[in-house]
Amino acid sequence: YLLPVAEEAVRRACEASTPDSDEDSDEEMPETASDDPQSCTCYRVDDTVTPRFTEILSRPEEHATVTGAKLRVGDQFMARSITGSPLGTQYIELADGRGWCPWSRGDPRMRFSLRACVYKKGQRVKARQRIDFASGDSIRPRQEGTIVRLLPYVGVKWDRVDGVKAIPHPHTQLRNLRKKKTMAQAWVENAPDTIIIVPRDLVEQVTTMARKLGSLLPPHVQKEWIVASAVGKPPGVQEDGRKRRDAQWPFPGGEAAPTVIVTNIEFIAHFCRRRHLPMWINVRYCVFDEVDDTVNTSYKYFIQQVRAAMIQSHRKFNNIIQTALVTSLLSAQSAKSARARIRSWMPHALLVSKRPDLMHRQHPMTKTEWKFFDATNNRDSYEDKFACLLEYLTNVVGWSNFTEVTQTKREDRWGREKYQTWEEDKKQIREKVVIFVNSNRCATQLAEDLATGEGFDKVGILVAMEPHILRERTKMFKNGDIQILVTVRTLRGEDIPDLKHVIEFDMARNASTHLLRLGRVSRGASRGRALVFWQRDQTQELAEAIQELGSAPLDSVFNDGQAFRKMLKKTEAFRQMLITQGLPLPPHLQAAPAPLRHLSAGREAMEPAKQLPETSEIPSLEESLREIDDLMPDEPDLLADEDLEDEIDKVLDEPNLLDDDALDDVMDRVMSDDYSEGAMQALDSEDRDE
């Protein structure tokens, strides 16, 4: 999703390099004479530890003769030229022809004896004090004028005064006229072109990738490609979230303003108020990465604010922001699913996605192997799973032996230094491996057995740690300092290109975690392997259901954090009730999936899960895609109705953006195609509220 941003930057750079019109190219720029520069520096002698006066030299040399003129504290002069090194002694030529002023910049006592101020032709200034001229004209304080001459003195053409007046003391008599910027102008200067909103853990990774992309752009585009990142609450906001009005924009404005900002929803939501709307005028591209994780967090109110700011800027300034929602999981089960939340937050996003069921399938290019252990808890099956893990590391991954020599220095009781050397046999695996577990205790025990008991080198662990330690360990795994990583985290969104093996030592408790774990491999058109261990515990039904479905959509196994078997019971009871009352079935219940058939037959009649064929060859990409097309049914799109699209447009045109009553009415109409009023009344109170 960064490529359109790069193309836009290249297009703007090409437009800037092209002349605006033929007339401008035909115009000849006036040549500037050397005696009449466009800018010049005025110096003032300050009261420091320097002597009472400075002798003016006749030549820019150390032993040149003096002219008799002197510079005292408070004198001001215009410089025509400067020679010499800034690390030693510089010689400044006075514009009035009196000679050269030596300035010893290498001496700390003399370095601060002169204060410089640059004036340019055409610069607007105003008077600091009342200025009286010999011609009888008088300039009042704060009267404005324009600089038209620089040498030998600054000449100002004052407003409503004839002629050009020479200013002998510009430091004390003139002040730069600064245009007052409104709040809207300040926010326009700070506006980026692209805002990428990602989870907190992925900000550093996305920022690095954006900067790498900038290095591949043409040289004239790299100057405009400025990438910045921000995480957490902005400056000025307290830890408890109070004083949100005092939020400060931490990035510079003007030419140094970043064009791409990578941040999280917690930061950008503080800049969605009415006074921040001018900033959203220049935003052309907005990306919500891992949006299914964002809508299910506690920042749902912040998401509504971002949406309100985008729509309000479009209505008020006719600014169109291209929005991209990036996600890998989009389950459709229950009213709390990611698809339902996205539908209520940004309904037009689902109108573009014609096949959202592609979001929650097992990766076709990942060869998954399932291993069953006849045990009811992890303690009983730990030894068998560990032995199977060693067999996989030996036969599939492969490792080599090497001898590690360690030398330590110690002192004996007499203070003499002694060196102790010993050798230790280590095992170095050939490819990186990630091992997922469900508890910190199991992760610690497994990492210790691999490193100490079996002698594997470069074994790392990721458990409940500080955020900076987690980022450091993850970076070590990407760089190769860690080869075997044992973790309880799903590593959602982490891109590890050379990772080819994923092992689920403990079966995931829900389908989302299972897909996210296996999604660490087969990225970027590569192919990987996955080994999944499952047993007779609370994850048995989930493992059997996933194996039964294979490459089909996993809609029926998403449980939104509930117990999977409890979800199956409620779903089957709801389906039987609709059939009994003769009501229409929703699309995902029209054909009962394999887990529901097993559940309706009873636990005793449940068939053993089918194991995948033991083949050493991984199917090709064409075969995998052909299998997906054959197994994927053509589901009707509930939001394809043109009348419904008109109602959604009316909701977006409402003046009150945070009022979701009209949007709820649209959602009720969408749901009415699947659940009639009789079916909703038959549910208990808890299900009806959901």
C-alpha cells in the first residue's frame, strides 16, 4: 500500500521540475551586478570581554597597517565581503570603504564580539523606534517599509513617504515584519500527504519499510520523501487522557514537514477536532493496517473521530482522501465480529470487497502437518511432543555440530589473573524456526530444554516483557542472532522473509490465533511448513473442525473468544430453531459445516479427524489457486442492493457524524434478510442484545 504514495511523490516532483508556462521560460532574469547584491549582512559590535575598540586594517592581513578608524561597542556596519577561515581569523570588508575589520573566531573571548543580521532586497520591515531624517521626514514606530538598497547603507522605501531613506543602524532601528499565521495556515503547513495507522507493535517495522522504499525513488523525489513516526499520546496530553485540547503536533512544518507519518490510532485521534480540519485538507492517502485488530480494541471511539474528521473535510473543503483497509482476518460470525464492526464504522468499505471470505482461509502455499497426542493436558503430553519436535528439527530442518570455545578470566586469592578455557558441543540449525506455546511456564521450560538439555545454539524466548525488550528480541530474530524463537505472542504483522518453519507446540485456543501463527510463513510468494500438535483438551473440537474444512472458509470456527464447543452448541440450536419455525437460513447456515454435523450426531459418534496426506512435495501455486476457486462458493453480497447503497449515502451526508441511529436502521435492514422478527424474538435476552 506504499506504492501509490511513491507514485504520487514522483508525479509531484515531475510537475515541479516542469516550467509552468512558455511565457515564464521566455522571460530573461535580470542580471545582478556584483556591487548591488540581493542580500547583505549587517554586524553590530557587542559589549563582551573585547577591548574598548578595534583597529580597522587597510588590507585583510594580520600585519597590515591600520587606517586610523576604530570600531567601538554599539557601532554597526554593512559587510561587502568576508575572507578567511571560520575556524581562525576572518576579515570583514566594510561597505563604506573604511577598511577591513579583523574577527578572531578561534578565540572564545572574541567569537561573540560581533552579532550578525542578514537583510535582503524586497524584505518588508517596520520601525522599532521614531526615526528623524535631515530632510524633515519622520518615521513613526511600527511604520512599515520595503528594503530597496543594501550598500553602503540599508535603504528603505517607507510606506506613504517619498524617496529612499538610509538607515545607519539597522539592528536598533529596524525589525523584520513577520506575517501572522492563522491556526488554519499553521495546520496546513503541518499536513502530511499520507497517514498510515497501524498497531503499536508494527510502527517501527512499517516506518523502516517506508524509508527503504524512499531510498529506491529517484534522487529528486527523495528530497520530498520524509518519513516520521509517532506512538502513544502526543505531547501535552496527560497519562490519564485528560487535557486532550492541549495536544501538540510534534513534527516540524513547512519544507521540513514529513510527507508520510506512521502512527497508531491513539496518537492521530487527538488531532481530529474541528480546529484540526485544515490539516486533513492536504491528506491524500490514509491506510488502516490490521484494521480488524483496531476495531476490536478499546479505541473504537477514536476510530469514529478519525472517520468524522475525514468526512467533515470532504464536505467542507471537497477533499477526497483515498482510504485503504488492510486486514488478513475478516470473520462474519456474530454481531461482534470484525466484519460487522467495519460495516458499522465504514460501510462503503465492504462494497468494494467482493470476496471477503478470502480473508479467513488457511494459506494454500503452507504445507501443514498435524500430530495427535492422546493426552488430556500439556503436562502428560510434554515429553511426547518434545520428542516429536526434536525429530522434526533433525529430519526436516536439519542442524550441524560445532565446538564452542569459551575463555574466562578470574583472579586467585593472591590477586593473580588466571584464564580458564573449556569446550562445549553445540547444534546450529540451518533455518529459522518459531515455536508457539500458550503459557509462559511452558515457553521457559521448552527454551531451557532446547538450549541446555539438547545444546541448540541461539535460542530465544518471548514472554511477558517490557515493550522495548520485546522489540529488541524480535529484531534479533530478524537479524539472525536468534535462530529458534519460543514465544507466547502471535507476532501479528511481523515480516520475517527467511522464516520457513512454524511449530504450534500448543494448539491455539481460537481460529484467529491459529491463522495468525501460521501466517508467519509463506509470505512474499515464498513457501513454508507448519507443524501443529493437538490433543484431547478444550482445543480438540477446533483442531478437528479446521482439518475437516481444509481450504474452505473458516467462518464456522470463529468464536470471538468464547469456548469453541459452546459456540457450536449455540449455533446448532439457532439453526434447528429456524428450521423448525420455517424461517429462512442465513448464508453461513444454509449448508451445515462438518463441525455442526459432528455435534448434532453426538460426541460418541464423532469421527476422528482426517490427517493430511504425508507427501514431501508442496503443491504448486496454480494447483492451490484452482483448488480455492473450486471450493469457494459464490456467496451473495448483502450490501449489493442499490437502494441500500442510497441509504448508506444518506447516512454519510447527515450533518451529525457521530449519530449512528440512521446507520443502525440500515444495519437492521441488512440483518432482516437473514433473521426475521420471529427468529429474533425466540432468542434469549443475551443473544438478542448481541
